[in-house]
Amino acid sequence: MNPFLFTAFAISFSVALILVWRRQSRITKEMSKYQEDLISVRAHVAASIKEFQSRPAPIMGNTQNAPEKGDNFNLDMSIGEVIASHPQAQNVLADNHLGGCTSCAVSGEHKLGDAIDEYGIDQNALLTGLNGLIRT
């Protein structure tokens, strides 16, 4: 092999390695910054959830069909009716992973039965928890 070609190849390869190393280093720094930002956002979300859970449940939606003592929660009620009917109902919903996280878009007008189906919630566990509130 020609020594000139070998030297040119070695220099080109070295330059390519240096460029790759610099780019990898820059990407690593950026990823570290994004990871710090993600940790900060998670902490903010956790604090917001704690603050939100400590507030009284807002009255949302129409409460005409809200259960009274002796009545039961039902799948035709809206989420707003469920929340407005008992101060602890929102906690039961959140305990069953319905409406307490940032990934679901449950609104006050959303029917309880539809939300259960859409998010794969255990219907019996949720209704048992909600109806247990009425009995207390």
C-alpha cells in the first residue's frame, strides 16, 4: 500500500473519529440537560397533584341525578355528577386511576360507564368504592 494513501486514510479516519466524539459529547450534554428538565417537571407535577388533591372537589356538571343516602352511583352518571355528589368521590376515582393523572382526558361531562370502558378500569372495584361513600 502506498504510504501517502495510508497516511491520508489515517488522518481522515482520525478526523472522523474526533467529529463523532465531539457530536456524541454534545448529545450527551443535551440529554443530561433534558433529563434534569424532566426531573424538574415530574417534581412540579407531583407537587401540583398534591395541591390539587388537598383542595375540595369542584362542583361540575348537573347534579340532578346525584345519589342520595340509600341510592347508588351508576354508570350513566357523568364524572361531574359523581364528584359533586360526595367530597371523597374524586379520591375514589383517583385511587382507581380515573381522572387523577395527566395522561387521561376525562371531563365533567364524561359518562362514568364510558370512562370505565375507555380506560380499562375495574368497574366493580370503582362502583364498590363509590357506593361505599354513600353508606358512610
